[in-house]
Amino acid sequence: RTLQTRSMHLLKDKAYINGQWLGAQSGKVFQVTNPATGEVIGTAPDMDTSDTQRAIEGAHAAFQTWQDTTAKDRSHYLRKWYDLMAQNHEDLAKIITLEAGKPLVEARGEVAYGNSFIEFFSEEARRIHGEIIPSPIPTKKILVERQPIGVAGLIAPWNFPHAMITRKAGAALASGCTCVIKPAEDTPFTALALMELAHQAGIPSGVVNVVTSSRENAPAIGNLLCESPLVAGISFTGSTQVGKLLYRQCSSGVKRLGLELGGNAPFIVFNSANVGHAVKGAMASKFRNCGQTCVSSNRFLVQGKVYDSFVGSLVKEIKSLKIGNGQECGVNVGPLINQAQFGKVSDLVEDAVSKGAKVLTGGKAARQFGELFYEPTVLTDIKENMRVYTEEVFGPIVTIFRFETEEEGLQIANSTERGLAGYFYSEDVSQIFRVARKLEVGMCGVNEGIISTAEAPFGGIKESGLGREGSHHGIDDFTYIKYICVGNL
Ligand code: ADP
């Protein structure tokens, strides 16, 4: 409760459209609960397509002037927004923990990470350069410039309720686009808190909008964003299933589309690895946000000679994790986000165990902490017919495979439709370059379990997505290239 009251000035129960705080035109609301306790935190407007249309029109009107602001002006607005986020760091973290359940230390980490995108793109705004290309004809000049695409629809997930919005919105605003943001139904309050700060930063009305809705209304809102002629592009982070649907829906209007979908990250420990570093990296990459990140290690592949020492040390580390409410000090593992996610994680473990997987630790719900808690679990003897072999777990479950040769390790690592992140530990320099090249992923951690940062391009290959977010490449989804030919010179 104290937590709620302290962060109250940022806790908004209205959506943010065209610079105004609005309820749904239908008057409907939906409840948002704290996954650690099941308590209702509050309600948010359950908006539908008519509210979304209003937001799209507001964003479209605002684009007419925002696109003509100077890069320097946009940079200043973003910087101001960033400064306010930094000043409200702790309150933002508390709201994240309250609605997403992650431990407060991790929520603070997310705020630093999420804020850094607005800081980075406030700087990048001034470096969206064009080019002059040498012409084959002396009387013609070839000029190339980048222009903003227009209104961007940003659809965000619940696992990083702050950073997944700022990573998109920072790039969109820096480019000169305006946006309509649809946060996840589990975590609307972080998005609305960010809007309060955008408002305080003086970002003009209509430039950023947040439309909140229940799960039931999300498909219709998503469809409208994809099909509205006033929207130029969509950027989505979420499940592969919804991503594919949006891809289809965007085809009718040939919309620009950025997709950050599910991963199935391998974490390979080679015989040459520093096992101590590997265990540390494994813990960081697996248990952050209770395993609910798309770059979480999903399959641990360990080579024969280091198998026993790696598995032994990892299990020891896992047993020392502290489960609990993220608001409490020292907690490392919070709840899963909702019942659907909880059900999926327990089903995957049950399926694997029924088909012969061995449980080294965990393997069951941790009900003593609450309805949505699951014990950090280690499974070995994984076989191809188990669902965990191919599916992304999104929970605190470690699945371990043993392999003998580098080729075999790579073959298992690449035997997936997905290719977001991949990690491996090796001290053999030629192996490092060989494996980094051959791993079929968009992002590769070598002797490192945490790789995300605003400066680096985030994104996947294969079914993990399209495009890159963060870094200067993050601008690409929100700009198009205009070629201007000046003749008769
Ligand atoms: P998860 O399964 O992790 O919740 P989703 O892909 O279902 O991931 O959700 C990510 C975001 O996509 C959320 O904001 C959610 O409301 C939204 N969403 C869900 N279904 C649709 C849909 N059919 N069209 C557009 N957005 C959707």
C-alpha cells in the first residue's frame, strides 16, 4: 500500500489521447492485478476501435506539424522527457514491480534501460543524415534524405512494460513520426506513467498517445492500426502467433512493419569454457524477470567434459535463489505474469517429466508464495518429443542437453525456426569466431549473458522477427529514403 501511495502521482487511470486524459467512450474499464498477490491495483479504460480511431486521427493531425520540427527541437523534447524519467526513476520502478511482478532491483534496472532509449534517441535525432551520391551524369545531382513515415502504431508486451515502449517511441519521435501506443493489458500503468512524464515534458498533443484495452478488445484495435490508411507503420513486440497475424493484416495496405517475436535462445558451454563465468552468465540470462524475456536462455547445451561441473554449480546457484514478492528486499524470482503463463509453464514441465525428463531441482508450483509462483527448475535428459525441446518456456525452467562435438552442439542450437539471441562460452579464439558466425541468431553473447543496450541493434532472424530496434539502425523502421534528383545543372 505504501508503495502505491508513494507512486500515486504517476498512477493514472485514464488513457492519454491527443494530450488529454480520457476514459473509454463506452465507459468500460478493466482491472489490473498485482501478479504477486492477486490484489487489484486499479482499473484502466477498456477502449475499443472508436477510441483508437480518435487516437489515430489525433496522431495524424499532430504529424502534420511534428514532421516539420527541427531535429534539434525533437532532440530537446526527448531529452526533457528523459530527464523527467530519470527524476522519477524510483516511482517508475515501483509501478513496474506492482503490475509486472519483477523484483524491485530488476524494475530499477528496467527503468535505467528504458530511460536510456529516450536519452539515446534524443541524441540520435540530430544524426539522421542523408547522403549525396556521385551521379553518372554531370548535369544531375543525386540527393538522398530520410523522411518520417507518418503515424506509427506501437504494440507492446508486458514483460518490459517501460523499455518496450521507449525503445519504439524514442526512435519514432526522433525520426519525426507520431505514435499510437497499445500497451499490454497486464501492464497499462507503466505506459500511462510515461505519458504523464511526456505531458510534463511539453511534448505536443497528439505526438504520443496511449490506448489501453482488455485482452478482448486487443485484436480489433490491432486490426484497425494495421488497416487504417492514416497509420504508416506498425512496430510490435510480443508472441510469434500475434506477430504473424499482424504481418498478414499489414499486407493489405503494404504497411511498414517491425516485429520482435519469440526466441528460443541456446546457451552453449564448450569444453574450453570458463565454467565459473558460464554459470554466472547462465543465471543472469535465465532468471531475469523469472525467465520471461524473449532473449532468456531457453536451451542449455553443455559439452561432455564440462557437463558435470557446470550442471553441479548451476544447480547449487539455483537452489540459493530467493522466491517472493518483488517488493521485498533480496527477492530474485517473482511470480509469473498471469494464469495463462503459469499454466503453460507447469504444462511444459509436466509434459517433459511424463516423457522421461529428470528433475534436478524444483519441478513444481511454489504455492506458499502465491498463486502464480513456480520453483526455479532444472530438467535434464530432454528428448525431441518433449514440448520443451521446441517451445519457448518463458519461465524459470532450465533444460539441459549434453553434446560431444562442436558440430553437434551447433546443429542442436540451430534446429529451431527461431533466431533471436544465442549465447556461448568458450576460451578458444578460433572457436569463438567460428561459432559466432554459424549460430543462426540476430544477437550473439560470447562469454556474456546480458547483451541488451540502447547502443546495440536488437532483433532476430528466421521467425523471430523483422527489423532492428535500438542503435542507429532503430531509426530505419520509422523513416523512408527519399531520392531527389536535381537535373539541368
Ligand atoms: P503474450 O502471449 O506474451 O501476452 P501477445 O503477443 O499475446 O504476447 O501480446 C503482446 C501484445 O499484443 C499485447 O499488448 C496484447 O494486448 C497485444 N495483442 C494480443 N492479441 C492481439 C491481436 N490480435 N492484435 C494486436 N495486438 C494483440
